[in-house]
Amino acid sequence: MFWDRFYSECEKKNIKPNKIAKELGFSNAIMTQWKKGSPPNSEKLIQVADYLNVSIDYLLERDLGAIASDQEERILLNDFRSADQLGRDRISYTAETEAKRTKEENMRKSTA
């Protein structure tokens, strides 16, 4: 549900949902509708996604199944999205390093 993902992102970033609503010019009534399960309209959804620096699909909880094909990938993707910028940089560096190592290992095996 949108509200759960939105609220979770607010907590991760240590931002109160009402602060975001105020800064984006949303009414308290809109926030109440979201809490009750109504999704935001596309314009507000884009604004929230941009503010939180996440994708629209992420806020709508639509992307994990489409992007990640198995449970391990979903966990990794969630961990990446939950990390701060330093954590994301470290995860990316590790992934690149391991991909390079694996490629080199496969090349050694194929020439042996």
C-alpha cells in the first residue's frame, strides 16, 4: 500500500510526513486519504517520489517483482534502497568488483 511505503521512506530519511505535505503544498485531508488506502493522483505521486528520491513504482510497491526475479534479489534491492548514499556507494562498488572477479574467473576457466 502506498501509505506504508511512503511512511517507511519518511522514517528512513527522518522526515515527518506532515512536513513533506506542507513543503509540497498538500492538504491534511490528502494525507488522511492516503492513510485510509487511497493512492495519490499521478501529479502528487511524482512530487512525492522526487522529494524522497525514489521511483514511483517503488512507492506503489510494484517494482520488486518486475525487477528482481527471485527472493535473494528482492532482499538485495530492498537493502540497497534502504541504505544511505555511502551504503549505496559501497554496495555498488562491491557488486562491480565481484562482477569483474567473476568475469575474470570464467575467462580463466574457459582458457584452461
